[in-house]
Amino acid sequence: MQVEQGSMNFLETPEQTLLRESVAAIGARYGETYTREKLRAGEKTTELWDEVAREGFVGVNLPEEYGGGGQGMYELAIVCEELHAAGSPLLLLVVSPAISGAVIARFGSEQQKQRWLPGIASGREKMVFAITEPNAGSNSHNLDAHAEKTTDGWVLNGTKYYISGVDEAEHVLVVARTGTDERTGRGRLSLFAVPTDSFEYRPIEMARIAPERQFTLFFDDVELPDDHLIGEPGDGLRQIFYGLNPERIMGAAGAIGAGRRAVEKAARYANDRVVWAAPIGAHQGLSHPLAKAYIELQLARLMTQKAAWLYDNGHEAGEASNMAKYAAAEAAIACLDQAIQIHGGNGLADEFGLADMWWGARLTRIAPVSREMILNYVAEHSLGLPRSY
């Protein structure tokens, strides 16, 4: 939220309100019917991405001098939340402008910013993010992918796992080891912009149907020039955390949007469905759990807004971002679970659009960071408890 540091205002600015309304209107024109048809046909939601991009909303958080909107993560979270609330989410908003775009805007050279940010901001190009590996899990210090310095640049080798949208992107921002810290024995990490036509990748078959597919990436002696290294070699850990807070904020915003949609569907059905001469919403056995889920959703929304404000205003946002993602995931799951329960058997029928939402809501408890790792973070960093991992 672009306001003076130190101030507290729970009302969005007129510009933010207009952004929210504009994105909601686009989402409503597409909605869950459009998204479901695309999913069933195995197609991408390209038309939706292109319209959001034409309106300047894909790069709303990126600097104006490189074609962005000059706003912040708060505004990009609005875009993400409203599209999820309309039933037409765009996952690549998380990895392209929120992570890759933010990292390059902060750490890239002027030449790199000129090269990549205009395409990311306009939506014409996408840069996805690759950190996860089959054998590393949440331990970024144990990454096996590595890049070795040569006279002409770098040579990258290794494997990445569960990387979103590689088939739609021109580049991947890859986290790789470029050395070892002699004091700790941990890998020194660096970030590289790697063209997607320079390596092999294979889809991972998923039970969840989504426009954005997941891939395993294989880097086999991929040669990269020096200008594809983002920032300084060995500075990747700091760069990663600069990008992962936006990832958590955006993950929370998407979960909140999905939770809103689930609650709206449930409340409508509970008012319309009449059994024993009364709407089923009149029964506390249904109304109280839904009210509780809605309260938890609004609390998560406040923490997400706080995290985005802290990030945009240059404050430490790690704790708030992790808490926001945790709270939003739990709230979204609760909202969707109760919405399905209120619908009864209809909760699993395509007509009511809840079953398709379940996979995405449940995923938020795992990605972009698991619930357990967030609890580890809070226990150690917020409460000062001994490190447990």
C-alpha cells in the first residue's frame, strides 16, 4: 500500500479501489465457466492473461521506467485476490512479476532490467522460478544444481522439480550453488536467468487439473553468459528471500480470493435451499461453521495486507508474510470445506463449481511453503525457541 511510512489506514485508496473493481470486472467476464472449459480441453487461459496484461495489471508492481505500474506488492496482491475470487486465477502472476520481476528490479544490472523487465511487466514474456529439487525439499542449503565459472560465463548442471509454467515461459530464474561457505559448509547460492530452450523439461502428471502445469527440469552442461547471472555470485540467498516474501504474500492473496468465492457460494446456497420449510442457513449447525470460517478468512486478509504494506515500505516482512500465508491457507480450506458441506452431494457436482476448487485450496497448505516450515520459522524467529531442523 503506497502510503506514508508509519501511518495506519484500513481503508484502501481510491486508486486501489478502482484497481480492485477493474480486475473484478475482468474476472467476471471470464469466470469459472471459462476456466473450467479451458481445463477440460487441456488449454491455457491465454485470453485472460492477455486482457489482464493489456490493462497493465500484470506488471502493476514493477517500476514505471521499465513499463510497470510503479505500484507495489499490495496492488499485485489485489489483482491475484480478485481473479481467484472470480474463479479465474492466474498462477504465473506469482512467479513472473512477483518473484522474478521483483528480484531483477532489485538486484539486476541496468542492462538486465532493460532486457527483461519490460517483457515481464507487459505480460509479453514470462520468467518462472526454479528452486525446488527432488532431494533437497525445503532445505535450500542442500541444493544439488550447480554452476561453474568458465572463461566465457557459467555452465549449469542439475535438476529442478515441481516448477510451474515452464512451457509458457521464455526464461527460468534458477537458484544454483556456485561455491561453498568455508565456515559453515553450506552452499553459496546464485541466481541465473536461463532460457527455456536451452534445457530439457518433462511434465509431472498431477491429479489436480490446472492451466499451469508442473515440470521436472534437467540442466546438462547449459552454457550461460556472464550477463545471465543476476547480481553478485554467492548472494543468491539474500535475493531468494527478497523474492520469497512476495511469493508468500501472493499465495495468501490467492487463497483469500478462493475463500471468498467459496463463502459466497455457500451463503447463496444456504439462503436458497429450503428444507423443512426453512432455508438451511437458518440452522446453526451450518451457519456457525460458515461464520467462523469467514471470520478466520478476514483475519488472514488483514495479515496479508499488513505483510504487503511492510514489504512495500521497506520493512522486515518475513514474519508477517509467513503468518499471512499460513492463516490464508487454513482459512481457505475451512471456507471451502464448509461450503462443500453446506451443498451436501451438490458440493461435488460440476454445476456448483466447488470440487474443482478443492485441489487448489488444499495445495495452499503445502505450497509455496509448507505449514510445518512456517511453524518452524515462527517458533525459532518469533518465539526464540531452539531450532528444530
